[in-house]
Amino acid sequence: MSKVVIRTDDAAGFFARAKDTARRADRGMPFEGKVTLSFEDPQQMFSVLSEARRRLMLEVMREPRTINELSKRLHRNRSTVTKDVGLLERVGLLVSQREANPGHGIQKVVRSVALKIEMVATLG
């Protein structure tokens, strides 16, 4: 996937986008390489996408990194980075997998789900 759009929206907006996608599929039009994540409340979006988590996502978007690398580069506690990675995985922005680290056991490598992430918030 090349792009993720994170936005604030209500159920009506979600269903309007779904109908548009279904119409495009019915016409045989290609799907865009993007996924949209919607939050009904802008405050919820901002709490999930805090400044620290956005910096973490930027690091991983540049290059896949291990939890230890992220902890060192971001000057953050390893357990906090692990918790943030878990949250961002649950909302679908990051993926991780365990890989062999020769001579040192196994390490968790974190990757972004997209090369570009667009955040849109509508207040009012």
C-alpha cells in the first residue's frame, strides 16, 4: 500500500466513501493504493497520534527499525516504545515481525504499512 489517510469523520462520511468505492468497483475501475482510517472525535485522533508516536512513525517510514534502534534514536524508554508500537499496530499503521538476530536471539523489526500517511482533522 502506498498511502494511508487518517481523518476525522462520522458514520455518514464513512458510508459515503464506501459507496463511492463500491461504484468504482462496479465500473471496473482500479482501486487506489490507499486506506482510510477514521476517528469520529478529533481529540481521540490526536491522543492516538501523539507527537511521540508521530516521530516513531516517521522513523519507521524512513527505514524499518528494531525496538532497540527506535528506543535509542528517539531517546525513549524501550517499554514505552514497545507499547506505542503495539497501539499503532492495533490501529493499522505499523506492522512488526520477529527476525533472527544472529548471535543475539530474536529481534522485533517494525515497518510502516505505507510510504505516505496523510492526517486530516476537521473541527467544528
